[in-house]
Amino acid sequence: MLMLNKTEWVPPSFILNGVPGLEDVHIWISFPFCSMYVVAMAGNCGLLYLIYCEDSLHKPMYYFLAMLSLTDLVMCSSTVPKALSIFWFHLKKIGFDGCLIQMFFVHTFTGMEAGVLMLMALDRYVAICYPLRYSTILTNPIIAKVGLSTFLRGMLLIIPFPFLTKRLPYCRGNVIPHTYCDHMSVAKLSCGNIKVNAIYGLIVALLIGGFDILCITVSYTMILRAVVSLSSAEARRKAFSTCTAHICAIVFSYSPAFFSFFSHRFGAHTVPPSCHIIVANIYLLLPPTMNPIVYGVKTKQIRDCVLGILSGSKNTKSQNI
């Protein structure tokens, strides 16, 4: 009976161990984490304020950018404060249900991030290939519907994760070698059969990541065909320059994701665990930090609005144009 109870034991809390093998330098790791988080919060909040206030930014492209900023804010805020409390104050404990809630938010909004990048690729496709019909195709109701659909897709696909994890018996301790509650990191503490968790996780990755990458690839293939067919070199340059910020956002988001995916499967014994954990955190921190900077630098309208606000000649919703 005692053995059975031990086998089916569900821990009241987990211990997040931070970055395994680098516990002695946690305080130094915290500085770039904290700096990137501050930049991410300031940049995305500033971008949201700018899009809300400036009438010239009330266009489909910037509505999708606002969705991306909101997603980035939730995505990094669901992990970084807890990671900093581990690094600074050694507050490693997290309740079992709290761990499942964090897992839900992390995976839902990483899926949402991929979905919004896909929608932004479709937006660029419509803007370049059907410029005269751009405003009639991407109306506000359509934007609201596709944004809500992207969120619901991620939420409904991720909801089974906490339930699949909660049903497992735990007998391998309660120490998670991570800075946040990742689905498979928690499941691996179980002594039960986690094959369902692994298979479903792979299915979700294919349904979200695979589908979105396919849509982005098709969109940019069509964009390249349209841009190459333009007769003027200047027109080609201007058309493609509208995509550079979005391409940078895709690179910042998918580069650490691909590294993590392939290193887990093909370099599990050669890549140290600490590297996996750091890359997983970079995946959640780099896009929120860099996206506002890239769009601020690469997008002329955003630059002009920022300069207008700084010079005191802002164009807000209260003004008539």
C-alpha cells in the first residue's frame, strides 16, 4: 500500500531549478534576462500606445502588429518574472496548479505568436499582390475574426496539455531542471507512460508550427513572384522593403525554435542541458525584445509618428485630419 501511494503521488508543488549546471552564475545570467524584459515591456507597450493614438497607424498591418505586441507581452511575462525570482531570491517553488497554468499560458501564446506571424505574411501578400483591393479584403471585422480564430486555435489545442500532465503519477521527485514549466519537462518527472503526451505534443507542433510555416512560405513565394514581375527596379525595392521588418520578426522567432527542436532530437547527447534551457528562454525573450525595435527602425510611418510625438506635434485620435 505504501509503495502504491508513493507511485501515485502527486506533488503539491514543483521546484524550478533554473539553468542546470550554471547555478553559481545565476545572478550574472539574470542581468541580460532583466534587461531584455525591460526593453520588451517598454517597446511593446510603447508600440501599442502609438498604434492606439495615431490615426495614420489605423491600418491592417498595424492592427496585426498590435496583436503581435500583445502576444509578446503575455508570452515573456508568463516566464521572466518567475525566472528572475529564481535567479535573485532563490524562490524556486511553484504550486502544482500554478505550474499547469504557466504551462498553458507559455504554450498558448507561443502558438499565438506563430499564428500572428502567419497572418502578417498573408497581410503582406494581399498588400503587394492585390494593392487596390487591400482595404476591402482586410476589413476590421475580418481582422478581428482571424485574430480571434488564431487565439482560439492555440488555446483549444493547448488545453489538453495540463490535463494530460495532471493525470500522470509522479515518483521521480518534483525538481524541474528549467526556469519555467514546460510540458515535456514536467511530464518526464512521471513514472507513468508519457507516450500520449509526447505524441500529442508533436501533433500540436505540426498543426501550429508546420501549418504556419507552410502558409508563410507560400505567401512569400507569391510575393517574390509579384515583386520580380514589376518592371521598375525602384518599385521592386519599395515593394520588398515593406516585408523586411516582418522577415526579421520571423528570423528572431523561428531561429531559436528550430535550434531547440533539432538539438533535442539530433544533439541530445552533445548539447548540454544548460544550452537547451538558455535557448528555450531566448525563444520567449528575443522576439518580444527585438520586434518593437525592428519595426521602429524599419517602418517609416512608425518612425515618423515617434518623431512627431517627441517633437510635440502628435496626431492623435482627438485631432481632425
